[in-house]
Amino acid sequence: MPRYYFDLHDERGAALDEEGLELSSLRAVQAEAAKSVADMARDAVISAPATGAKRKMAIDVRDAGGPVMQVTFSFVIESFNTRAPSRDQ
């Protein structure tokens, strides 16, 4: 089975995958890339400021021959509530 590497990219830099995963198909590669970008997105949205946050992130997938695919995700947080947050938030 081929080995695929999932490199993570966002505005803060890149984290290159040096271990990779052996996967049997491009569909499995796509599913793993989607899972990885979803995890990154969840963490980014949770840690972002309550308003004005704009982020873009990507997973670049490569194999021994070079690039295979890229999965990107971007988001913007707009807050419509101008009240001061409570201490619970």
C-alpha cells in the first residue's frame, strides 16, 4: 500500500508529516484529509476571538511521487451581539 503524508498549513506556518499513513485508495486519502482539516477547524474556531477572526487552513497530501491533493478550509467569525460577555464565557 502507498504511504501518504498529510502536511498541515495555516497562517502561523506549516507542520510537515514525517510518518505518513498507508492507505489503500484516494478515497481513503480524501477521508483522512477531511478528518484532519475538520480537527484543525474545530480547534481554530474554539480558540479564535469572538469576532473578527478570519482563518484559512489546508492539508496538503503527498506521496513518494509528490503532491496528491489539497483540502482547504476557511472561516470568518462575525459577532452580532455587542453586549459585554459574561464571566462564564
